[in-house]
Amino acid sequence: MGLPRIPSYPMPAADELPANRVPWTVDPARAVLLVHDLQNHFLDAFAAEAAPLTELLGNVDRLAKAARAAGIPVVYSAQPGGQSPAERGLQQDFWGPGIPDDPRATAIADAVAPEAGDTLLTKWKYSAFVRTELARLLAEQGRDQLVITGVYAHIGVQATACDAWMRDVPAFVVADAVADFGPQEHRAALAWVAGRCGAVATTAQVLEALGVTNAAAEVGK
């Protein structure tokens, strides 16, 4: 019922990405960067010091730094540990009790930890909009684009992108800054988002939109 062990697999390359149905581009004046559920509990399922984990953390770190430099709000979602069955709701039936009441398990990974000025949302359901302040934050900041990174692509990332579409908020899923249970789920999530509710981009493309020069070289660092 819990999380699977996730073997190493390569991040999708730019030429493997699905075609977007929409011509959207990230606008630094409109965007918010969401770092979705990059907690140790979820990341411990991946093979350590291997793809896709290493690329995931490196790309999210670069995107967060570029967003802060561009004045783009950086928002983190994190699920609380030790939830009661009532708080878990139907997630209990699918995934069991969830994150234990343990500070390390609930913490955001050190490599991508929030910094001063970032926002941390307590997240309860697949979508980062449900029972959180994300929609209000977007409205108060006068922003209407959401750039999504994190885990897992075919669960919370995909659900959040779809929820954004229902709110008329263009969502961008960063293909090499999300990860999943395996390459099949990862690529299926990207295809579904690109064809149904959002746009798929690479880290290099988003960095370029944020004004990072030589973005492709930056991603390789």
C-alpha cells in the first residue's frame, strides 16, 4: 500500500517530450514556481545518488535560484507527518498512513530547502490547490501562471496541473524537474498534461524564459 522502491531511470530528453497543444510560454511577470512535495519521505523511495534523483534536485535548485533572482514567488508544498485517518481521508485507502511523525521525513530535502521569502504550504490532497492558500497567493500576487516541479509526476504534479487548468491558470510542468515511479509513469504524465491541461517544458527552456543566459549550459552544471 505504501510507496514502491524506485529504480534508477534517465530523465526524458528534450527530443523525447510530447508536443504541446498550446503555444504558452513562461512569463516572469505572471509566474509562480511550485516545488511540489520534495520531502525526504518521498525522495527516499528513489535510488540514492542516481538518476532521476540527482537531476531532479539539481534542476529544481537552479530553477528556484533563477526564480528568486527574477522576483518570482517560490512556493513549496509539503504534507504533514502523523496524519490521523480523518485527515488522510481516502488517501489512507490508497497509500496507507502517509508520512510518519518524524522531522527528517517531513523535511524538504536540504538541496532544495526553502529560503527566506519563500512560502511553505501545508498540503493535504493530490492537488496543491485543495485546502491550501495557493489560489489566494496567486490572486494576491497578481500572478496567473504556475510552473510545477517535484514529485510524483503522475499523481500530485498532474493533479495540480489539471486543477490549475480548471481555475484558468496556465500550468507548466518542467519535464526534467519532476520525477515518478518509473519512466513509463513519468512520460505518461507529461503526455497527459501536454494533451489535456497544460504545457511541458525543459529546465533549460524555463531558465531561458527567466532570463538566464546560456541556460542549456547552466542546466548541465
